[in-house]
Amino acid sequence: MKINKTYVIAAVFVLGAALLIGGKLAANKDKFKSEVEISQRRVDKIPVSVDTIQIGSLSDNVKTTGNLEASAVLNLVSETQGKIIKIYKKKGDYVSVGTPIAKVDDEVISANVLTAEANYAQMQQDIERLSRLAAENAIAKRDLEQAQICLKKAKADLITAKKALNNTTIKSPISGYINNDYITVGQLLGGGSPVCEIVDNTPLKLNVKISEYEVAKVKKGQEVIVRLKTFPDKKFTGRIVSIAEKSDMAMKFNIEIVLVNTSNERLRSGLYAEVELPVKNEPKIIISKECIVGSMENPVVYVADAGKAVKRTIIIGQSDDQHVEVLNGLSVNEQIITSGQMNLRDGDNVNIIK
């Protein structure tokens, strides 16, 4: 009997534990089911704010940016060889066309010129003498012809020698400022050795890009307004000198502008510039930048239509700090979602907040 009582106690304990565990599992199952139902529950309507799309214009000008460029940049190299004996101009100096920059030792080359001059003079005398003899039939005609050939060669040698002598004085072929120099007195130059870099900023160039919708509004010779951060209170006048006949991969057209560089401002190449091309813009759809989801390169907006959010991919044009032109993708009087669109998906139900 004692053994049977022990078994009964153990059986009661096991049964109680099983009931306790079963109850716990059932409670957890009900809780899990409730949480799943809550997570799967969808908000019927997402609250959003909208604005009615209207026609407008950002400005009467086409605006774009670029950097000033020198009209000419020349890396001057030596056409002669020899030791530099004098430097006339250095980095930072202004040079005009033909201004001497450096002098190379010309002692040997000067001697070559004297030899060439003497040979040429001698050949001229020989021609005169042989011509008299040929007139008297005292020499063969062939001797005179050979002498005339030698005279031409002597003349060519003299021209070459004088050219080499002239090259010993290294001169600037353009006007501008010496931006870098690469020579020192006593340095041995070879043919093709770099001498200096000359930058001509007298007229400056400015290459900017405009869209296919704007290129038809500008023309060659048109004056434009240029602003520089270096001179924030001044306006400069440029002139369009060329318009690209072909667009780039981004459907942008290059426009080259020439800007006169006066001595008062002393503009330099590389300066950041903002350009305004005065044209009359046609009115377009204008929206706030806040409406755009994603980047300006791939802009997307949402329109409220019949209580649903409709996703639209748009094409944009000009923009300012707050607004952007829409060239394609939206229509007038549609309701564009201005807030609450970050969590939207195409087709979601929306509730317009007044």
C-alpha cells in the first residue's frame, strides 16, 4: 500500500505540471496570434497634404554655372640647345608677343652663321665668274649648273644658321602671364626642353551647359550676365561665341561664352561663375522641391487621385532654392502630395488633410 500511494502522488504531480505547461503554451499562442493580427492590420487611409498644380515661371532667365577658362594656355619649349646664360622674365611676369624670356649661349651658333655667310658670298662670286666664262664658251654648261646648285645649298645653310641663332633668344609667341617657369641660369637645354607655361587671360572663356528645352532660346552673339563669387557685388558681361550642334549623353548642349578681362578686376581662370542668359521663359508647371521623393536625377512624386496615391516619374527643368520646373509627367489642376509622401506606395489609400 505504501508503494501505491507513492505512485499516486507522482502521477498527480506529473498531471499538474502538464496542465500548467499546457496552459502556458495556450496563453503564448493567443498572445502571438493577437500580435500577428495587430501587425497585419493596415491603416485604411494615410493622412497627406496636397497642393493644386498651377502654371508659373521661376524667372525670365536661363541660369547655369561653370568655371572661367584661359583663352590660351601655352607650354613653351626650347627650339635650340645650349646653356642658359640669362633669364629676362620669370614666373608672374607679363609678356607680349615677341618678348625675350631667356638667352642661350650662342657663341658656336654665331660662328656657324659667319661660316655660312662666307660660303654663300664665295658661291655668289663663283657664279659671276663662271657666268662670264660660259658666255665666252670657255667652260662647259654643266659646270655653271653645278655651281648654281651649290649656291642654293649655301643659301639654305645660311638660312638654317640664322634661324638657329635667332632661336638662342627664347621669345614668347603669345601675350599673357608666365604661370610656371622651368629654367635656371646655367641649365643645359635640349631641343624640346620645357621653358615655361604662359596663360592668356585677356579674354576669358566660359563653357556652360543648357538643356534641350533652353538651347532654342539662345543665339550666337547674344550678351549674357556673369556673376563671380570673388566679386559678389559686380555683374560682368559676356558674349556667346558658339553653341554646340550636338548634345552630350545627358541631353545637354555646350555653350561657349567670351568674357572681356579688364585690368581693374584682373579675373583669373578657374573662378566659379554663375551665368544668366536673358530669355523669356514660357510658363511651365512649378512644384515645390519638398514634393519630390528620391533624387533630383530621378525625381518621383505622388498625385492624389480618387482617394489613392498615384506614383509619377517626372522630367524637371530649371530650379531654384525651393522650386523646380516640371517639363513632363504632371498636368495642371492635379493634386500633388506635398507631405506624408515618404511612406507612400503606389495605390495606397490617402486621406487629404485640409
